[in-house]
Amino acid sequence: MTTAVATKERESLGDFLLRAPAVGPALALVVAIVVFSLATDTFFDLDNLSTVVQQSLVVGTLALGQTLVILIAGIDLSNASSMVVATLIMAKLAAAGTNGFVALLAGVVLTIIVGIFIGGLATRIKLPAFIITLGTFTMLTAVSKLIAGGQAVPVTDGLLQWLGTKRYLFGGIPITYGMTLALLMYLGVWYALTKTAWGKHVYAVGNAPESARLSGIKVNRTVLSVYIVAGLTFGIAAWQALGRTPNADPNQFQLGNLDSITAVVLGGTSLFGGRGSVLGTLMGALVVAVLRSGLTQMNVDGNYQDLATGALLIAAVVVDRIARRQQQS
């Protein structure tokens, strides 16, 4: 009897983790905030907390697009490099006198084209997403350095910097337009995934693509649409990056792809596809930002920060694997 009860409780825990993957990262976020607030005198401050959120914006937006890709059991190692090339194109065009809106549009169109390229190879030639995006990452990294010519490009156009504009909520809480846009994007993707047929198709393809095909879902079309929407989010991430730091630098966000994957996995989205939520990804991005900010304020070396982030990623994957095994047993 006792064994049966324990087994039932264990299965219930696995089912709960699979149904509510955002619970774990939310608890981790609360614990991290409490620990760093007690360990430092400056962490739990409105200005610092606002800065932490701002620091999570670019990675959080990259992670939003990455979530869609991972939900269909894919991966995108080129998202950050695509974003960096977009920032350079925007900055170069603006410096040459091009209208700011046109420059912005050119950068976003580029990231969408990259998404179409990746999605096309994945659906038409059936190449693994890992190989496609690894090659794309390598090419885009080289392209960014060729465009920049070894130098950062300053951005003076008002529209390209607009997302960094700061306002004060309730007279004392600093927020930026970029934070507002990120929230709206998360809400939009949440609605699309949970309230539309497209979202149901995304989860179905991630769970079992062959079963989805047999049920009438156009798998290739769904996969391609995911990479296109993800490309759009990476273009907006480029806009956010210029608002955060008004310089387009080919050396920025070199680990942005890995940070975005870390945020997604910490947020409870399964690397095996078909399970996850944008709320969890938001929590995961905030956990990464809080961890880096807190350790920085504790004067912890950057290498140890990377070590801690990598350990968190491995732990999150282990938890996901255990939860799936418990559900299947």
C-alpha cells in the first residue's frame, strides 16, 4: 500500500511538472532574488531591479523566438548572430543617411530571410536544425565582422534608440519602451500558442510530427512559419539591443545563442519538443539576468558566472528528463 501511494505521488509530481513547467523557474527566481538581496546591500533596489530587467530584454526576446523553435523539437544556434548582423545593417544604413524606419525595416527583413532560409532547408531537404543553424551561425559571424570592418558602429538615429527611452511608472519605477514592447510580444506569442489553431499545431508537431501529419496538420508549413516568426522576434531583439546600447558591435552577444537556450530550458521548455510555455521562458530569462547581476555585485569572476549558468542549464535538462520518465513509467 505504501509503495503504491509513493508511486502515485511520484507520478503526480511528474505530471504536475509537465503541466506547469513555469513553476520551477518562478521559485528559482524568487530564491535568487532573496539570496542576492541578503548577500548585497544594492541588489534589492528599484533602480537595480529595473536594470536587471533591462539586461534581460535582448536575451529574453531571443529566447522568445528560441522557445517557438524548441517547441517543434528544433534549435537555432544562429539567432544571436542574425541579430548582430541586423544591428550592423541598421546602424550602417542610418549612418549613411537612410531613414531610420527604412533602416529598421531592413534589419528585421534580414532576420526573417534567415528564418526562411533555415526553415526551408529543414522542411525541404530535411537537414537537422542543429547542422543548419550551426553553419548559419558561422557564416553570419563572419558577415558581421566583414560589415563592421573591425569597428563598432555608433547609432545616432532617434528611432533606432527609441526603445531605450526611460519613463517612470507611478513616479518612481523606471521602465523603458523596450520593456513594454517585450511584455506585449510575450503576451502576443502566449495568445498565439494557447488560443489559436496555429499554437496547437506547433505543440502537436513538437510532440509527434508523424502523428500530426496523419491528423491533417501541414507539418512543413508549421515548421516554416515557426522559423519565420522566430526570425521576426530576432529582428526586434536587434532593435532592443540598439536601444540598450547605441552601438552596433560585432563582438556583442557572442554567447547570446547559448544564453537564450539556457533561458528557454530553465523556463521548463523541453529540448525534446512539445512542452513548454512563454511564461516559463520569461522566468528563465530573468533567472539568468538575476544570477549574473547578483554574482557581479558580489564581485564573482565572470568565468565562475559562466560556470554557474552552465550548471543551471544541465540541472534543468536533468529535471526535464526525470519528469518525462516519471510520466512514462
